[in-house]
Amino acid sequence: MVSWNTQCAISQSTYFAVSYSGSLDRLFDRVKLSEACLKYSRKAAIIYTSIAWAMIIGNFAFSVYMLFFTGSDTNMSSLLAPITTHVNVSDLLIPRLIMCIFAMYIEASWIFPHTLSFMLATIFTRQYKMLGRSLERMLADSDERRLSGSDVETIRQRHQEISMSVSDTDDFLMFHNAGAFCCQLLNSILLLYELIIFRPTNDPVIVMMHAFWMFSGLLGLSITTAGGIMINHYVSTSANYMNVHKNIRFPIEHFFVE
């Protein structure tokens, strides 16, 4: 719980900072999407948002069960600490309701930053992919696979714009990415250990809850890793497109214009 809350605090603080400073708004204003890329991004956003809300609802359902239907279970006692461990309260209804609200809040602060980070990675990789297709189409339509200087300069400027957006995103989201990777890796290891070796309860729903948490942590870890891999792959691919002057006859010196 300490590791997970630390990750949530890092992610939410990072996104609060970039939202409050206007960095995120300026990034979205600078991103230029074609009609095809816009349609793809809209569909991806709907899918990612649906999955995010489904995970929040699932986590919230498990939290409600653990708080209201497990009695004096160890999980509930640790979740409501220090009330259940050092403070004697005759009626735990109010603390349970407060904890449910807090659980919903902390789940959103964990899931939505991942969703937006992966959405940004999807947009950038799609832009690189469309740029590569545009270059291939221009080469196919040109005579003897030769590009004019203006075409080369257009592609170079577009590549530079996307790369600058990626660089800015990496600068203000590096704390979120680093915290998400380290904390989720630690949580996955601890949850796997708990499921295999140390089971604090025989309640099948609680066991399912811990399995769901481990799945969620691995999914978050996969999303964090996949976002970086996707961008690095298409950055390398687009760079190769820009350096194939041995097979494509056009003035390569245009790529080195300041």
C-alpha cells in the first residue's frame, strides 16, 4: 500500500504540475493531426477511457467488499488503520464511507495518468507512422524515386516537430514514468509473493482481489514500458527513412540544414 500510494502521489503530482503550468495545453495545441490520424486517435481514446473506467469500477467493487463484507479481516484492518488498530470506534460506517471515497480517488490518480501517457505515446507513434507512409507515397509517385528539395525539407520539418513534442513530453513526464515503472515492479513482486506463499485470508473474493491487483500492476507496468518502446521504435524507423540516401536519390544535404 505504501509503494502504490507513493506511485499515485508521484503520478498525480506530475500531471498536476504540467496541467497547472500549461505545459500539457501547449503540447496539445502544438500537435497537428491529419484527418486519418485524428479518427484513429479518437477511437483509441474511447477504448483507453473505457478500459480505465472498467478498472476503476472493478477496483472500487473489491474495495467496497473488503470494507463492508469482510468483518474484522486483516485487509480491512490495515486499510482503516489507525482507527481499527489504535482507536476504538463502536460504529465503523463513517470511516468505511470515507475510505471508499478515498479509494475511488486514489484509483483514479493511478489509472488516468497511465491512460493519458499511453494516449500520448499512441498519438506520437501514429504521427511517425503516417510520416513514413507519406514518404513512401511521395517516393512511389516521383520519377526514379527522386524527391525534390522542397519535399525533403517538408518531411524534415515535420519529423522535427514530432520529435520536439516527444522530447517535451519526456521532459515533464519522466517522474511519472520512473515512479510508475519502479513502484509497479515492486508491487507486482510483492503481490505475487503474497498470492503464492503468504495468504492472509481464505476468502476467495479477497484472493481474486489480490490477483486483480497484480494483473492491474502488470498491465500498468506493460503500458509504461510499451509506450517507451513504441516511440523509440518509430523514432528509429523514421530516422532510417531519413537516412536511406544510398537507395533513394535525393540531395541528402537538405537534412543537415539548421
